[in-house]
Amino acid sequence: MRTMHTVSVFGAAGYAGLELIKLLAGHPGVRLVCAASDTRAGMPIDELTGTQTGMAFVSTQAAMATEAEVALLATPPGPAVELAQPLVARGTRVIDLSNAHRADAKAVYGLASLFGGEVGGAALVANPGCYATAVITALAPAVRYQLIEPMIAVAAGSGVTGAGRTADEAMSLGEMYGEVRAYKVLRHQHVPEIELALARVAASAQPAPSTPGEGAPGTLGSPGMAGTLGSPNRAGTLGSPGMVGTLGSPNRAGTPGSPGMAGPIDRPRIALTTHLLPVARGIFATVTARLRVAISGEALADRYREVYAGDRTVTIAASAEQVSLRRVVGTNTCAIGVATEGVAGGFVVITAALDNLLKGAAGQAIENLNLMLGLERTAGLTHLARHG
């Protein structure tokens, strides 16, 4: 008889929390033992989710008294900090969907497509942010192979669910209808997270191709690395000692003049402009940078396909224009497209799209849960299909 691993969810009545419940309800290897929501305690879960759990929401206090192998925290950062410490101390493994632990040396950064090899033995996993997932996934191969200059501009938009449940009328879909506006310009909380992760990628850089379509083949975990990107050849976890610098430290990594390289790669810097979109869910990002080497769009797309080969959660579109929200909302997929001017010093544009509540939150948390428990990474996610 198959062993069913036990899981609890905190902040279960928020947008990400409800998605977690839906995914866990149909997961073949886990059993939801409680779902905490102080505002909904006593309400049947199935009324909000359409599932058939037969369970009701419980208080946080009741959930803390319930034994589970893994706790998923879909709460704001403050409660996540308060909950994580006692849970970990008693032996419950924790996945935190908030930004409370993303720069914590005691946590593993759970961007499973790149750093999944570090998740299996972790006691505390920091689930990446939605913008961060899109931008890091879009940039990692180009940074890894030193194809772009380090100053990078990102314009990205999110559906209104990205702000979570809020009483702010301005964040409602009705108020956003027909409207687009920028917010947190040059001060978005995901920028340090993005730059730290890309610093890890840059620290394990390989030579750029000297001619279009040429260069080191393989994946982000290939020669010179054991396992996944940035793992055993880099001491520590994201934000810990052993990284090539931390925010505010000298930004030049590597040694100059390596054969086949266009000089050393600087630590990537991100100018992120985020926008609210008049849609319920989804993240769409447009990344613009300068090429360090001559490479065609077709050759770059092939490089991305090599890098993400075998990763069922990342797809490479035929062109940058073919990436769209409609193709990804409802799925646990990040779609990426690329275009280049083909010459060194020319522009490269990378588009990326994902569902902020799935690949950008709950779906990626399930990936990390699976890796923690030794299950297939996409278990409980393969049934997902796009909404439109």
C-alpha cells in the first residue's frame, strides 16, 4: 500500500492557499491533514475550492497542533517568520511562499528548474516570487553562457491576484478594467532576489559561443557542475557565505581573459518596472539587454532548448511574439521566447509568461514539496491545462 505523506497549509484561504488545496486534493502521493485560515475557520473547504475534501478550515492554533511532515506557508511574511521557526524546530519541514526567507542563509531557494538539486534535504525552502521566477528563468541561460551585458531592463506586468486578497478597491479587477499602471518603480522587493539568483548563475559561467550557434552544449547542470545550476561547485545556499558576493559587494566575478570568453562577466543588475494589468492572473515579462557576442535568435532559442531539455515546466516558443498569457494561465509552465539583432552590441529581447498563482506560487511549491519527499517533481501537476 502506498505511503501518503502528510501536509498542512497555512494561509489557506488566500489565492495561493486555495490553489495549494486544489493541487493537494488530487495529488497521488500526499494527504492534506489541515488547512488553516483564522478568518474562515469552520467553513467547509469545498465551498471555496470545488474540491471534495470533506474538510473545514481550522484556526492557525489548531493547525499548529496537527502533525504533518511538511507545512506550506501561504501567509504574508510576518506570520511566515512566526510560524516557520517553531515548525522547523519540531521537525516539520517548511515551504514558505512569502518573501520572508528568500535571502535567509538557513533556507534553500526553491527555483526548482535551476536549483532543484538542493531542495531534497532542506528543512526550510523559500519559494521564489512570481516576477522572480519569470525573470530568472528567462535570463539564466543567457547569463550562464555570458551572452549578454550585465545591465538588464525588465518591464513586467501582473494580474491583480498578484497582490493577494486585499480590501484596497484600487486593486479590484473592476477598478483595473481598461487600466494599466506602473508600481514600485526601481524599488520592487523581487529585485534583490533576482540579482542574487543571477549572481549564482554568473558565478558558474561558461564561455560564450564564438560564432552563432556554437559553444558549450549541455544543460545548466552539465560539465563542470554536479547536479543542478549553482549546486555542489558553489558553497552554501542562496544568500549564504560562499556565493560570489552579496548585494552591495564587488560585482566582478571570474577571472579575465579566459579562452573563448568575451572577457569576465559582471554581476547582473536589473532595472525592473512592474505594472498592474487589467486581468485576474498571469505574469508577462519583457527583458531587454545587449549581446556580448554575435548570435542569431534561432541559435539562441536552440541554446535555451538545450538548457531546459527535460524540464516539463519550461517551454521555449518559436518566437518572442508567440509567448502570451493565454498560453500559460491555468498551467504550471513558464513560456519563453527570444529575439536578437544578431550582432555583438545589438539588442536581445526575451519574453516570458507564467501563471502567477501556479508556476509563480502554488505550482512551484508543489514542485518543491515533491522534491522534498523524493517524488517525481511534477507529481500532482500534470493534469493542469490552460484556461483559454
